[in-house]
Amino acid sequence: MKKILAINGHPNKNSFNSALLENYVRGAQESGAEVRTIHVTDMALENYLRCCGRGPIGDDIKNAQADISWADHLVFFHPVWWASFPALFKIFVDMIFTPGFAYKFTPKNPFQKKLLKGKTAHIILTLNTPLLVYRFVFGSPSVRQLKDRVLGFCGIKTSCVTYVGPIIDSTEDQRKKFLNKVYLLGKKLA
């Protein structure tokens, strides 16, 4: 049985990202996967904003790291804001993917030891920018940051990126299609 951790990086738990996550989870569970979820908005991340990962680690951070350790596959849901992800999700990344948990530097070695090797990830992002503009004109900056600079740095291989949008002008029918697409991804990747 595949162990999947779905992480919602949207600061509003009632967002379309949450609906996408719920559909993905439903599809994955129907395919027999064991699934856990994290909504960054449920965590007290603001408490860590000024400590740069050097303060006391609370239970929410420990629990999220335990869930990441448990999972075989991570699925990240986030909106694209200003060509990146929301500040709350960035705090989550900063506080969770820390030295000693996600990577480790050793003396006289310029390269980090990747402590989360063997895990895979899927990034599902929503945006209002036309997909071709975001991917080929802007160069998918939030994807590059999460996929290469965070997950890859820690040893997690991103196996899939799914772009959902544009959302702002989407019709009810288009949103239903987006939700079904993500549901089917959950069934397929589980």
C-alpha cells in the first residue's frame, strides 16, 4: 500500500486548492493508498517567522516532519501568487525542510547529504496566468523553487507537475473538469 502525504499550501482552508486536495485524496484512497493530509493554515507557523529555524520546535513541526518521514509520496498543492507560493507555505518549507531532518552538511564536503532520498513528489498548482505564459515566458519559478531548490536538494524526486488554471475566469464546468482531473491523478498515482 502506497503512503501518500497531501499538503495544502493555501492559507485559506476553503480555497479551490482544498477542493483539489480532497478530490486527489478521495481518488488515492479509492485506489487503496493510505493518505494523510496537512493544511498549512492549521499550523501555528507565524510563531516561527522570526526564529529562522533556531527556536524551539513545536508539535506541529514535529508532526509534519513525522508525516513526511512516513510517506512514500508527497503531493503539494499551492496557488501561484506573484510567480511564487504564498508566504505561509514558504514558512512551512523553511521550518520543515531543516538541516538534520531534510539534509545535512558534513565537514570538508561542499555537497549536502540528502536525507529524504527514496521519496517522490507531485506538485499541483493553481494559477490565473495563462499556462503557456507561466511555463515558457516566466519559466515556472514556483515549480523550479520547490522542485529543484527544496525537494531535489533534500533528495525527493518530483515525478509530476500539474498546472491547473487559469482559475479566475474559469466556469463552473471547467472547475468540475479540474476537480475530476485531480481525482483521476489520485487514482492513477496511488
